[in-house]
Amino acid sequence: MPLSEDEQRILSEIEDHLYESDPALAREVAQTTIYTHAFRNLKWATAGFLAGAVLMVVLLATSFVLAFGGFLLMLGSLLWFENNARKLGRAGLEQMTENFRGAGLRDAMGGAGNKMRERFQRPDEPDE
């Protein structure tokens, strides 16, 4: 059911007041989606998995029990990753990674590809 004109006006006034009173909060709310939390948890789960792998490899020579703790950390992180990947779903993953596609990736890399192409281009030979 669409909002009436009066309700839309009231919501617009609330939004304007929020931008005036706390612009940082308004910017954060505008950038946050329903998938942001699950994507952030995916990053932490990946970091936990890598930390567990490093612990397991480093501690295997010293203590089998502590190395097993690293394995358990890896296993827990993997299960946490899987749980958040299910919450994120295909639509959420596409939304979270859309800025890395096309021009977004070129902007993130700072145009490094163009700089490399320019550096290795052969100068045109003059016509004789």
C-alpha cells in the first residue's frame, strides 16, 4: 500500500532533519543494506579460518593438542562462513560485489592497467 502525500512529506522532513542533525549516521544508514552484516561476518570467518590454519601449521611441531585447537578454530570458522553465506544468498552476494565489476574494479585499482599499457607501448615509428 503506497504512502499518502502527507505521510511522504512527514518522512521527507524526518530524513532532512536526520541529515542536518547527524550527517555521519545518515550516511551510514544510507550505505547499509540488509546484507552488510552477513558480508562482514564472512570476512571475519575467513580471517578466523586463516588464523586457525597458521596456528595449526606452526603449532604442529610443538604440540599436537594446540594444533588440534587450530583445527577446531578452522572448523568453527568454516561453519560460521557457511551459515553467513546462506544468509547472504546469491542476491546479497551480487549486491555486495557489484562495485567490483566493470569500471568499479578499474577505479579501485587506480587505473593501474592503463598505466602499465602506456608504459609498455611501443612508440609509433615515423612515416618515411
